[in-house]
Amino acid sequence: MRHERINPGEDAREGGSSGPDLTALKDRVARLNARYRHHGATDVLRGALGDPEAGRIAMVSSFGAESVALLHLVAMVDRSTPVLFIDTRLLFAETLTYQQEVAERLGLRDVRVLRTDEEMLQSKDPYGALRFSDTDACCHLRKTVPLENALKDFDGWITGRKRYQSSGRATLDFFELEEATGRIKVNPLAHWAPEDVRAYMDENRLPRHPLVAQGYPSIGCWPCTSKVKEGEDPRAGRWRGEQKDECGIHFIDGRAVKQGESA
């Protein structure tokens, strides 16, 4: 079932505030979590894409190491779901090829490739060297800016985040509120374990990202992604040597989440 976009600004507000009514939005998220608390990922997706309280939802996917599992689930529920893919212009060639192959195989009908406006990119990072001096600023310019622009048309977005990925995600709910934007974030795989993802991919014969077999269990932009040795954390190859393990598209109170913080 499709429905009209819910504008957070249309909720009743106290004191004439120009921002979203966080109390009403928190209540909405609480109702969604109560409604789907004992359901699985597929039911959560059906709820997110069909429940009027969720609003208009898009999926955001990196088409990375584990992305195909959630993409397959979304395709089984509604192939016309908008899928937002951020092309930073610094991705591995293998990722770009994989994105096209997976989208075609799953029959995804509305994949939207997001890029930072060329004029802004030339203004902020004319030589492509920003990543050497400020990786947070580079991620913001190449990932967060185009995503925020695209998400203005939606009330929420689907992510592939899971509780096992970090201590900060250990209590992750199916639905959560981005207080800074008033959007709902949907985490259908929150309760999945690594073996659940592998089993799902095996059972459905889903194609693996080609770089996984080469030692890249977590894949981002090529300048900031390195191979991971046996026994290392799967995300150890992302921004190696820096106190950073999030690209910046996941926020708490409007700021990017760093390692050790809750997310």
C-alpha cells in the first residue's frame, strides 16, 4: 500500500516552534515498535512501506558486503521502493559494477544514484585531496550532502544496521527517530546475527560483492578501505588508523556517530 508523505512539520507543535514536534514523532515511533516488536524483518519492511504511521520511506544502500540480503527482502516486499545509492566518485569499480548487476537481478525499479553537485565538489574539493586532511569533511561532502538532499522527499529511510555490529548498536530498535531531521529510521535486520545474513544469502543464492573474497568484509571508498586480517574486527579496514568508524550518514542530535558512542 502506498500513501502520501507525512510532513513532520504538520504535527501539532507547542509554542509555535518551526521544527518538528518531537513528542508526537517519538510517540509515533513508539507505536511502530510496539506494533512490530515480535515480528521478523519481512513484516517490519511491510509495515515500514505500508503503515501510514511510517510515512513515505526510501531504502539507502551502499551495495556493500552484506547489502544484497536487505535489498532482496525489499524487492520481495515491493520492487518499486526507492533505493538511494550514493556514488562518491571514489568507490571501487567493483562496487559500481556490482550495484548494476544486483539491481538488475532483483528487478529493482527505482534505484536513484546520488552524487554531490559537480560545482560544489569543484568548490570544496577541486583536487580530490580533502580525504588526506579531513576524512569527516570528505564524507560529509561526498555522502551526507547528496543523501540529505534526496531524503527531503521522504519521511524516513531503511538501513541495514544490526545490533551485533558495535556496542553502540546493541539496543537498536526496528524503528528509531532522527531528532535533528524528524525522519524515522527503519532497521529491519536489527536482530540478525552474522550467521543469519550468511544463511539468508546462501539460501537465496544471492551474489557476493567480489571484494569480500579478496579480504574486504566492509567496503566503502577505495582510498579509505583496506583489507582486514584474520581475527580483526570486520570494520577495521575502514579509515584504518583513525578514530572513525562511521561515514557520517547516521546521526545523533545532528552529528556523526563515532566509535564508542551510541547509535
